[in-house]
Amino acid sequence: MTLKRRQFIQAAAASLATGSIAAPAIAQSQPEIKWRMTSSFPKQLDNIYGTAQTFAKYVAEATDNKFQIQTFSAGEIVPGLQALDAVTSGSVEACQTPLNFYLGKDPTLSFATALPFGPNARLQYSWWHFGGGAEIINGVLANFKAIAFASGNSGTQMGGFFRKEIKEVDDLKGLKFRIAGLGGQVLARLGVVPQIIAGGDVYPALEKGTIDAAEFVSPYDDEKLGLHKVAKYYYYPGWWEGGAMLHFAVGLDYWNKLPKNYQHIWLQACDASNNWMLGRYDVLNGAALKRMIGQGAELRGFSQPVMEACFDAAQKLYGELAANNANFKKALDSMVPFRTEHYQWWQVGEYSYDTFMIRMRNKVTAG
Amino acid sequence: MTLKRRQFIQAAAASLATGSIAAPAIAQSQPEIKWRMTSSFPKQLDNIYGTAQTFAKYVAEATDNKFQIQTFSAGEIVPGLQALDAVTSGSVEACQTPLNFYLGKDPTLSFATALPFGPNARLQYSWWHFGGGAEIINGVLANFKAIAFASGNSGTQMGGFFRKEIKEVDDLKGLKFRIAGLGGQVLARLGVVPQIIAGGDVYPALEKGTIDAAEFVSPYDDEKLGLHKVAKYYYYPGWWEGGAMLHFAVGLDYWNKLPKNYQHIWLQACDASNNWMLGRYDVLNGAALKRMIGQGAELRGFSQPVMEACFDAAQKLYGELAANNANFKKALDSMVPFRTEHYQWWQVGEYSYDTFMIRMRNKVTAG
């Protein structure tokens, strides 16, 4: 367990810097610096892309506009799926991206964002900062000349919109479901045929029945696509993203050359924008969920047998990946006991309190 | 709903500054400034007092040591319960304190920390920043020449150690329970005799049976007092602090004179230290809970009838307080619908995911 994350990050940045020598502390502590940050997200996802914009604003405010970060939405510089590559090549200094986009490079990167059936948002944060997560992931990212900083979380996402109900495990067979990543690989083992479709093309595909279901994010973003108008069953929870953490990744050479005080401002602005994203989602999602239910969306929870079949398939997949990838094994051996131990305290503290408050919710309304 | 908290904070600071004129932007953006921050907590509570120390370190790191905050534990300058008074009088620039310590000044301040049966930690954060909480509380604090910033949370606390089991509401009658604040006032309505005893005196009082029960914080801090050795029933949840938020309060005159970039660094360091406190508790509490159970502590959940009786007594108390205090009514009218609406989304998202993960916890261990 690492409790001193800042010391780690500096040590890591120094030790990971392949071939570069750490810049000496410079006399002028507030040089004018302009960086570019390419995002994997479009402007329409205003709470996610907005997190990058908010971060840039925070850094500028903390430095009297001396350190300026210009943000670019997906496609303006490179496509969303190539954000990390742009950092590796050095064509931009930084990116905003979900690291699980790059599981083709190394599936271990999925742990950075959200392992299906991984920790919730708060435990993902504590695993990253105090449970060894940052060290493991940044060890992998060093191969791509990058270092990543946690800078946002969606909270538990929704399971998506389905044209038909999923009542038992057999209902998954042949289901054409728009889902990517490890979640898609888990579902494929149960007969789902994962579909890769860009956000803007999902609505017509679901309307025509070209696909049977589609997952996106959470109520606030889902509502924008209008999918509840063409597929009324709105499933929960999105167990493949129980607490999806976003990152800003920075080229190691750029990071190491940053004045120390700018590094610290960067780290603190990461926490501030992390909280901005999650806190704002927490007020936006509730209202959007109510609106969609008002327009006919029907909430459905995945049944316990369906969830357990997915859980079991996930464990098998992880076992196979760990057998072939030492990084993946290291991350799995770190996260599984962490999740197990800390969900025990969660059950006693947070969960017992939430249970009562949820039960009393209607009484509160009535009172 | 206020989504632009920084704009608000600046506007509030300007409008609340009674008699002082906002300082013009100064040419030198990194002046050397030394502030003193008095804490309401002793050094022994290393995760709480440590949050103030961590914050001071973050601010120093972000400003190349130009803005230095010296922290003092409870009693070094003023007693813990007088931290806010020291800010009001201007004898220190800032303090770390739970604002519910000052419910004698105005019970509305309880909303800033934790209203019994209030939101959990994440929803308390979103109420503060995006639900109007900061505006309401800082409106009250202007009467005490202060402005407060959210800077930590304990998560749901424990209910404390009891010498005898509490099985029904009648078991509360005559119970000498070490508990302060609105939680104590709620319990008094059910026959509890709240006891005010300093942390260091709790162990002998509980051992001798001078008191029947005592609540403190959460496993990590509770373990230090060793109470599980003299009162084996360890109750949950601490419904009077479902997500206790701590604050740094600053004298308004001092705040308004701070250079703008230092104000922004302060705000971002608040978020970073907020996350440090909660994230670190999340890894420390689980381990401490396991150790205490190993030493004989027996976990007990408050029964539904006991919880509901407390809940009902709380609502009556709030109704009476609101009838006599316009600030309290304003805060209650803000928080209750916020909590009601957002626990709906919480139930669908976070809670359904947590339910499954907790159910599978042992399977995870076995697998």
C-alpha cells in the first residue's frame, strides 16, 4: 500500500523517463507554457469533455494564465481512439482518455478505467492512489512513453437500452449488443455478438433492429441519444463500468521537464476536476433518469442468474489473460484482494446507511 | 442549482465582505504569505489532522513555498471547539473544523458537516458544490466573518461501542451515551441521556460503567481508543454522520485579500486534500475493522424499528428548528428534495452494483 502518492509519482516519473534526465529546478518558477490536450470525447459529452476544459481552466487560474492547456475534442487533431498514440508520438503533450480504449496494446490498461466487476468509483480512486493501482498502470504506460493521472469518474454506469427483456442467460444468445472492451468479451462468452458502432449511428441501428441493444454511459448522456424512444427497456447496472475512471495521460518527457510547482498544480487540478465530473453527474443523472421514465423508459435490473453468469465468465477470462500477461496478473492480484477487503467495510458503513436512506426515501418525500 | 462554483465563491466573497473592498489584482502574483490554521483535532487523529497538514503541503508545493500555512492541533492556539471563533476574531487566518461544532451559534451549520439522516459522502459533496449548499452555509458564516471550503469527508461513520445490545426502541431509555450534536438531541427524545466526554476520558468511563456507550469516528480512529475491549457491541451505521464533511474556514477579510491565483490554488488543494482524507480512510478502515473483530468486537446493525424511531424523531426536531430559524428552514428545504431525488438514481446505479458486488464478495475470495 502506497500512502504517499506524490512522492511516488515523482519517483516514478524520474525512474520511468527512458533516456531523459530529470530537469533541474529552474529559477523562474512560472514560465509561460502552452500545451495541447486531445480528448477521446466529442464536445456533445459536455460533462466528460467539460472535465478537460474545466481542468485547463483550473490550471490557468492557478498559474495566472502562465500554464495554458488548449483542449481539442475527438477528431480535431486525432480520432478519439488514437489519443494515447498522439501522446506516445509526442505530437501532443497530453490527452484525456479512458485507458481501456487501448486494451489491444495491453489488456492491463482496463484496470485503470474499470475492470468489469471491479470496485465502485470511490474504491477505484483509493485503489489507484493508495492501493498500488497508479504504480502498476504507469509501469505499463512507460512502454508507451506516458504517465497517467486520475481525473474523473462516471460512477456506476447504466446497462443500456434493450428492445426485448433479458430474463435469463439464454436470452443473451445471438443478441446484437453495441458494447466494446472487456465487457463485450465477457458477454461474447455467453453468446452475445458485440457490435462496434459510433455514437451517432446507434439510434438508426437500434430503431431498424439492426442491433438489439446498445449501452452508452449514464442517464444524462444516454438521454441525448434518445435511445429510450426506440428500445424501452433500460437495464442496470452497467457491471462492466461500475466506476469508470478517466485519466489525463502526459508524455513522460514533457512531464519530467515541467517545473515542480506546475506538476503539483497539475496533480491538484486533477483531483478538483475529478470531483467536478463526478459531483456534477450526481446532480444531472437523477433528473435525466426521471425525464426518461416519464417518457416511457422502463427500468429493469439484470437478474441475479444473468449477473452471476457474467461474473463467472469474467473470472475465467481474467484467468486466461493473467496466464499470458504478467502485467495483467500483477494488476489482478492487486485489485481482487483490495476489492474483497474494502467491500467488507463498505457493506458495514456506506451500504447499511444507503440501504436505510433508500428505504426511507418515499417517506422523506411524503413527510 | 449552481454549476459554476468558482464564480459563486468569488461573487460570494465579494458580496459578503462587510465593509472591505475587494483587493485589486496585484502585479506580483506570487507574494510570500504565511498563514496559521488552527485545527479542532488532536495530532493523534492522524487522518483528520493529517488532512490539514497535507493541504498545507499541497499549497506550499503549488506556490514554490511562497504561500505557507502552518497548522496547529487542538489546544496549541485555542481549544478545538473555539477554532471558528479564532477565525472570527482574526487571531488566525484559517481553521480546520467540523462546522456542526457550532450549532449553538446557528443549528444551520449542522448541514455543512452532516445532518443526521442526511446524504452520504458523495451526495453531500454534490449538494455542497452543485446543489446550493455552499451558498446557504456561507451566507450564515458571513455573520461570523468567515467563508468555508469543503476539504474532507469521513464517509459513513460507525454507531459506536455499546456495553449492552440495543434490540428495541425501549432499550434506548436511560442509556448514557457519549454523543454530541443534533444526533444527541434526536436520541434524547427517545430517552437517551447524551454525555459530553473528551476523547481521552471515554475509555475509563466506559470501562467503569459510568457510561453505557460511546461513539467516536470509524474503525481506524475507534481502534486507537481501544473501546472494543470494554464494550463489545460495535454498532452501525452512525446515522448522525452518514457522510461527515470537514471544512477549512477562512476569515473573509483575509480571503478577499488573497491574490486570485492563490485563491484558486486554495480551492484545488481543498479538493485534493478532500480526496486524500476519504481515499485513505477507505483503505485504513477495512483493515482496522478486521483487527477489532479478531479481538472480539461483535458487529451489530441498529434494527429497522430503532432506526425508524430515530428518523421520525429527527424529522420532528428539524420541523421545530425550521419554524424558529429561517436559515435552518432554507437549508432543510434545499437538502431534503436534493437527497430524495438523488438517492433515486443512487439506488439504480451505485446501490444495485454494490449489492451484487457485496453478495459476490466471498465468492471472489474463494475464486
